[in-house]
Amino acid sequence: MATQMTRISVLLPLYNGEAYIREAVESVLAQTWRDFELLILDDGSRDGSLAIVQEIARRDPRVRVIARENRGLTETLNELLTVARGQLIARMDADDVCLPDRFARQVAFLDANPGVVCVGGDIEMIDERGRFLTALTMPEGDEEIQRLAITGHVPISHPTVMMRAGVLSTMGGYRHEFWPAEDFDLWLRLGEVGALANLRGPVLRYRLHSESISGTNVAKQQDAARRCCEAAWARRGIADGRFEATDDWRPAPDARSQQRFLLRFGWWAFLSGQRATALDYGLRAVRKRPLSLESWRLVLCSLCKPMRPVPRG
């Protein structure tokens, strides 16, 4: 890594993200903590993403934009690490939204806990239109995080993390052979040299896409996660490791999987007091599988059943 000249380097890989990139970047620039650089690497986008971030960079000197041909996420993240100048590395994705005090809270936590090498936080789930779905509480302490990770559960959300740059550099960054679970591999390796943690309370709004990633990548992610665990078991001398396959946030292309995710998001919205959002997801689930009683149940509950909003935050 380059000479450290700022407290935080924010790494934002970008590929065809024009729909949400402006909101994502503005949420970083609006942080109450001001001492950071925002490094954006456009990985060969074919839409208007690059023009948007270049325009923002012209008016805010904290933003640095790099553009090149497409090479993939792992390569992009590692290239960003080579140009980062911060003592701390924060991650951000092109479609998420940082809450204003995220950096301030994470810096304060890392300063107060020198044995922690990586800290994430709780997240609020939003959909493509920015509508609130639910809040997700992540495991807080190192012991629970390690227990979940070693069996295949992902206990830290990648775009929420802040990590110590020196430790990350020593470990060699992300490993391409574990894509698309390169972040999970990193958590397992970081957990072998220091403590992991999540802040209590949301630090990020995480955008879920109900009809986005193919089932091929879902299967690849599960296979990669298993290999991450097997490598960690070997490093740690665990002879009887057990891998527990986990559900993914991304649906497969078939109608049944698409319906299942639409219903998940819809019930989250219903239980959060978002009646109109729940109804929208119920109707979309009906269109996927018109004869399914599960879909119609969500529609009817959204129309008729009393609900009590759940407090957020």
C-alpha cells in the first residue's frame, strides 16, 4: 500500500451501477467523519456510471476515480488496496447507502479496541426503489462471529466493514481463487490474527434486488464458501469441521425461486408496517405463480389485516 496520508480509504468498485451510484457516493460524502478519501474504480462499465462519478470527483477533492477495462471484482478490490493511503480501509458498494455516522462510530470503536482488526455493523434492508423492508441484526462479538464463520455462515456484511490497513496488507488482500466468496475467505483469515466485531445499530442501508443474479453464481458462492471453510479448518487444525450451507440473498432464475424471494421481501415489509410495499410484493409473487396460495395470502393480509409498525433503528 502507498504511504498513509489520511485516516480512512473508502474502496468502491463500480460496474454498470448508474441507477444507484450517485446516491451511494453522496451518502459517503455526507459522513460526519470528514477525514477520508473515496477511491472509485470503474471496472469497464458500459452504462453512464463513469460519467456520474467523474462529475462528482470534479467538485469534491476527496473523490478519486480510476477507470480501465473489465477485470472482475477481486482484481478491482486488490487494485484499490494498492492505491489506498488510509490507516483504515472501509468498503462500500455502488448500490448501498451509508448512514451518516457510520465512519465516526467505526473509527471510535477501533480506536477503543486495538485488538479488533475488522468491524462491521447492523444493516437496514431496502429494495430497488429504496423502500424499507426490515432491519438485520448481525452477531456482535468475536466469539459468536468466529463460531458462525467456521461453519459457513457469513457473520459480517462486506459493504459495512472497516479494517486495519496494515493487517490487510500483510495478509495480501482478497484471494481470487475464492470468488465469489472472497470476502468470506478474508473474514476467516482476519479472524486468525485478531478479533472481529459488528457495531450494534445500523450503519448501512443494504439494497436487495429481487430479480438479479442467476442461480449459477448462487451455486458458485456456496461451493466457494465451502472451500473457504475447508482451508480454514486445515490452517486451524480442525479435523471434524462441519459446513452448513446457507441461504443466499439472490434468487435463481426459475419462477419458484423468484416467488420465494418476493414473498420474503413482502413479509418483511408487512412485519415492518409497510403495507403498500408488502402488497406490491404480494402482487408480483402472484404474477410469478398465479395458482400459489402463499402469494395470495400475502396479498390478502396486506389489504385487510391490521398491522402495527415496528420502530426502526
